[in-house]
Amino acid sequence: MINIEKQYEDTITRYNYFRSVQILPTTEDLDYKGWLNNFKDGLEKNLASLILDFFMFYPKKMVDYMLIKTVGHAGYILKDKFPDWEHSHFKTRCLYTFIPGENPNPTDSGHIFVRKLRDILHIPQNQIVDFGNLHERLNKTETPIPVIFVDDFIGSGLQCFRAWNNSINASKKSLNDISMASNHIFIYTPLIASLKGYDYIKRYCSGLHLSVAHILGEEYDLFNPKCVCWKNDNDLFMQGMKLIVGKSEQLGIPDDDNKEYCMRGFYGQGLAIAFEHGAPDAIPGIFYCSENWTPLIKKVYSR
């Protein structure tokens, strides 16, 4: 097994530096020291440090930058569809909304990105519509309209699948139906997508275009021996699994991939990722469990 005896010291030094230059947020939002102190000195703490080094945290400035890039990249799709397309049409021609959760609530990450549309991209309020009102807005005109959906993350792709293929409110039509019967263009612009979710949407959401900043494959799944965290070392992988599974069982984190709060993350995605405004369901519960445990991050999205 690769020697990781100094992993803890190296990780703390690195994270302290990142915080000192304000790349990382305050302890309240990312408590790396508190989280590492959940583990015993020696092998446990060094393995946890290795996992922490693999953890990807996206601060607000990076989130804003990726949002600008993903929405901006949608312009290439729109230029191909509309010969008269101009950059100014992002503010005058497009409609913006977000893919809601199965049980929509005020903490959906999409609400955060609607505000970013106004504050960062300076999109006029009248170009931003509630998902539930999108069908009505599109029915008011026969002129082809570009519709851009904003969000931070695609996990399993199931949420998008249901929003795209289920009927909207009292309407008997889905967005898929509208897409096939009209010349409206629909583009989903999340910042990051798992490869599973990306492929699922490409396969089952016909007519929905994707513009994504980063796609995460199996090499980002902590529970996959090919994950870059384990440096192609099977012994290291087995030790890491023993640690994560053991601690999860001690904390009572369920081993059920169909639950949002579970050992491997929803749908068994095993990702180590968070944004400054919150974290997706795809991450293992060990990162945000707060009962008899110091969490690394806050799971709940903050608005």
C-alpha cells in the first residue's frame, strides 16, 4: 500500500494555506479540522485526510464563473438553431427557469440560481419564469423561444427525466410533448453532471440539449476502485472502504442507495463534492452527518 503516514500533516498544511488566501470559506461552512478529528490518530486520520484531499469544494466565485460559462456555451447551440442569433438575445429572447425537485420547496438549489441570473448575468426579471408557468408562457406565442434551465448539479438524472416527461400542472402536455410539437429550443445548463446522469438525460430526454461545465465519471466515485482518490492502489481502496463503511455503520447511516441520506450517496454515486451554497444528495452521509459527529459541510442549501 502507498505510504500515507504524513498525509494528515500535509493535508492540514495545504488546507490552512487555502483558507489563508481565502480560497476556502470559514470553518462554519467547511470544518476540515473538526471533521478530521472524528477519526483516530494514525491510519484512520491519514485515510480521512486522503479522502479530504479528494473532496471538491466550489466557492461562490467559482460557481458564478461556471454559471457564466455554461449559459454562455448555450449560445453555440442557439447560434446553430437560430441564424439571426446575437449575444444580446440572452437578455431579450431567452426564457430562464430551473428543474424543480420532485417535491418542490424553497430550498431547491434552482432558486439560488434564479437569483444569480439576475445578479451575475443581469437577466431581466421578466425573462425569468416559474417552472409551473412555463407551459402557459410558451403557449402564448408561435415564435420559437429559447428556454434555458439553470442548476448546479445533475446526479442520477431522474429529477430531470420526470420534469421533462411528466405533464406540467393541469396541462396534459409535458415539455417533451411541447418540444416535439413546436420550434422552441430547450437547453439544460447545470454546472456539473455525473456521467450516469448525463447519459441518462441524453438517452431519455429527447429534445433537451445539455451545456455542462464538468462531467464526472467513475473515477470520481469513492466506492469504485478506479477512483483517483485511491491512486490505483487496491489495498488503499480496501482500507478506505473499511473506514467509510465502518464509520457509517457506527453513525447509523443507512446502506440504502434509494435514500437521499445514505452511506454511498443517492443512487450510489459516491461523489465528494459540495458548493458554498450546499451539497447534492450524491455525496456519502459521512460528509454531513451531524449526530455524534462533526460534519465537514452543511448539506442544506442556503439561499
